[in-house]
Amino acid sequence: MTPSSASVPATQELDTPHGKARVFLLPAEQPVAALILGHGAGGGVSAPDLAAASQAAGSLSVTVALVEQPYRVAGRRSPAPAEQLDRSWLAVVDQIRESPLAGLPLVVGGRSSGARVACRTAAASGAVAVLCLAFPVHPPGRGDDPSKSRLSELDAVKLPVLVVQGDRDPFGMPPEAPGRTVVRVPGNHALRSSGAVRDAVARWLVDQIG
């Protein structure tokens, strides 16, 4: 499934340790930075919040790369284990940092599961900041069980982080923290408030890319 965009993205398939990943590239004419985004566990790169973030980045001359994990490219809906997702993601990031994103400051991120991957691999990716859309703090209905919390993945990131979260997200609302900005927008985990998502991402990106 191709991402929603006014322009037609350039598409390429890249080798990873767990099969082919697919990258949809939305290049800026004179890019000042790059934003690499991953998708959620059961969805693809055409999710409304990913499209909104891509539009925000494009308006600021930021090249966007949307990464489709190998399990999706292979036609499977069930996500691969976290370790495989992380290795595949880093393999893609390493390749596209060489070309076509060579020399650009890099922001990594994604929605839901993709945001978790970006957080876990932030240090290894060489990023300058992390963008999290609909970060799943805990499974729905399990917010009172500390063993189910994924907040440690956010807390471990030592870079500037933006979390854009629906104010009715059943996966929870992460707290603000030093270096971490949390923006509540109307909606649930799907983050269909595209205008609010786009505005929040654009405001934050300006600070990250100088």
C-alpha cells in the first residue's frame, strides 16, 4: 500500500537480515534534514498520522522516508518479534543514510509499534530526535499493571522526543519528561485528527532542524 501524498513517492526495496523492506521516499527539493518513519503493527505506511507528519516535514524542506517492515512486504499482518523489527529497521536506516539521505540530520520515528522501534534503536540510528505518534504506553485496559508498561522504552531515549497522542487513546497517555514533549490531540489511537497532528509535528520539527 502506497502512502497518501500529493506527490508520487520513489520506491525501493532494501535487504535486511529478515527479508526485503520497502522504502517510500518523499524527497524535498533542497532538504535540510530527513525524517524516517515506521508503521504500526497491523497497518501500513498510509496511516493518516504518518501522512500528516510527512506533510509537515515536506513543508519544512525535510525529506521523508516511510519504511515498510519485511513482514508487511511479505504479505503478513502479524508483526515480527521486536528484535527482528529493530534489526530490520536499523539495516534500512544504515542504507538510506548512505544514500539518498547522506549528510542530513536525521529524525526517526513512527506510529505505535513503529514508534517503539524508533525509541529502542534511537542511539544506534544516529538520530538527533525521535517522533512518536500514538505511542502505546500499555495494552488497552492494562494501565494498572506495571509489568505491561512500555514507558521504559520512551524513558531510555536521551534525545529530544515528541509524542503526539490522542486524548482518548486506550493505549494510555505518556507523561511529559525532560526532553520529552507530549501533545494531546482529539481522537483515539488511530490519530485521524490530521490537521492537529500536522501542526504539532511542524512546530516541533522547526526546533529540531534549526
